[in-house]
Amino acid sequence: MAGKIYVGVGGWTFEPWRGTFYPEDLTHKRELEYASRKLTSIEINGTYYSSFKPTSWAKWRSETPDGFVFALKASRFCTNRRVLAEAGESIQRYVGQGLVELGDRLGPINWQFMATKKFDAEDMEAFLKLLPSKAGKLPLRHALEVRHASFRDPRFYELARKYAVAIVYAQDADFPEIDEPTADFTYARLMGSVENLKAGYKPDELDRWAKRAKAWAKRGDVFLYFISGAKVRNPTAAQALIERL
């Protein structure tokens, strides 16, 4: 394999995980410390809704072990707009809030678009031109999570390749599943866990995801997250996949 495979969930604070993932007696302030030693990555969802001080980013880094990485959800103020070409100031504000404090824990940024956002080649290219290649001295990797069927367009794939950004593979019946090699890494979000299975997925389903992740790794690093679905099962699903890998 050419790349590393990172597997995790969205966030680390979810009350139903107490007793199903976290020990009952674990203090809340140690949840990230615990989760980062059971998983290899976490997608931070809170950064979609609000900004954080540099001290928060530094604290998250200090609580996680070497080799662990965070993926970041970009601010909704950057992507939830009619004209993407006007997002420059919001993008700079997001990148400059202190995420450089993550250092080597910094993984890709997921720029998620609303399900109503349709593909507009000119405006999308203008947006891609705004994405910075670095935050301070840290190189940035970008991924686009699109949720409208109009993005099933070769012109979109070519734009992503031109600017070396990944297209998020979203396993969800409501969103287009796009598996196109447009960057030197893969970003996948699996949203099909069910509550009546301890690991969220059947063993053969997890076997298939492990096989697919290994195939993706032949073209670079893989960042794979169990998101939504039966959220209470997602940490167990992630751990089961890590075991298979």
C-alpha cells in the first residue's frame, strides 16, 4: 500500500457512547484522550458551526498520541452561500483561527456543501482558487463533500484534479456516491450503520469496506469515518474496521 489508512468517527462527545464506547466512570474531560487511543482519526464537526481559540486547538493536540490525526469540517459560512466566489474572507478567517496548533495532527479539511447546492463550473473553480495551500508552514489538504446529483459531472471531476482536491465518497442513499481519484488521498464518510447490529454493520460488510480501503490506499492516504446512521454504533464499527486492517 502507498498510503496510511485512518479510521474514526465524527466528534468525541456523545452521551449514548457512555457505557457503549466510553467506560461509565471516565470523566468527560478525558473523552478525547480515550477515543484517540482506540481510533486513529476523528472528524471534528464543531468547526462547521463555530470557531475556536488557538488554545483549544493546542489542547486537542496535547491530548492525542503520535500518529493520530484530525479531519476538520470547514465553516458553514464558507460553503453555505449562493456565490462561492465571494467566500475568500470567510475561508481566510477559518484557516487563520489557530488550526496550525494541531501541527502533525492536522489532516484534511472537509468543505461540505448543502444538498441544494448545484454544480456551477465557473463558480466552483473560483472557490477552488480561494483554498490556501498552507496554514502557516503546514500544508493543507482539501476535500469537497457535494450532495447534489448535478455534481456527477466529468467537468467537476476535472476541476478537482486540476486543483488536487479530493471528492468525498459519501455512502448514503440520499447523496451521490462519487469515487474519483482526484487527489493524492481519499476521504470517505460511511453513513449506513444500524442499531440492531453491535458493530453497526454485518461482518461481511466490514470485510468489504476493509478491502475497499486497502484499494484506495494504493493511491495515497485514506481518511474513513463512520458518520450518522446509528451513531451509537459508530465507534464499534470503526474499531472493527481497524482490526480488519
